[in-house]
Amino acid sequence: MKKVAVISAILEGPEQCSRDFNAVLSDYKNIIKGRMGIPFEEENIGVVSITVLGTLDEINSLTGRLGNIPNVLVKTAISKKEIL
């Protein structure tokens, strides 16, 4: 069963972590349905929102890998509704 989830990420010092962040996202491109990024250049922070449709294992794997990147903070909201 699949679920819809929104992954929110804050990149503190995006110039140092965006390459690793984008590399992880490319590994999960099959479950990513949308992505929005907002740079806060003066604050040296990037905010990214990613909408995914995948199994709980896929969502948790993606979230875990993103959260293990230094200077990346991640939170995830997962729908209760299951999608066939």
C-alpha cells in the first residue's frame, strides 16, 4: 500500500549540503511527485518541500537518508489514507 507524504527540509548552509541532498533525491525520483524550494540567501538557509507517493518503507528510507546529511533538518507528514 502506498501513502502520500510531505517531507519538509531545512538546509543550513545549502552550499555545503545541497549536492548530497539532490543526489539522495535523484535516487528516489520514482516516488517524488513535486518539489518546491525557497532560498533564504541572506540567512544562508534553504527550505525545501517534497511531495511523495510511496510505501512507508520508501518514505522512511528517503527521510532517513536526508536526515543523515549534515546540516539538513527533516520532518515528514504521512497521510493515514492508503492508496492502491
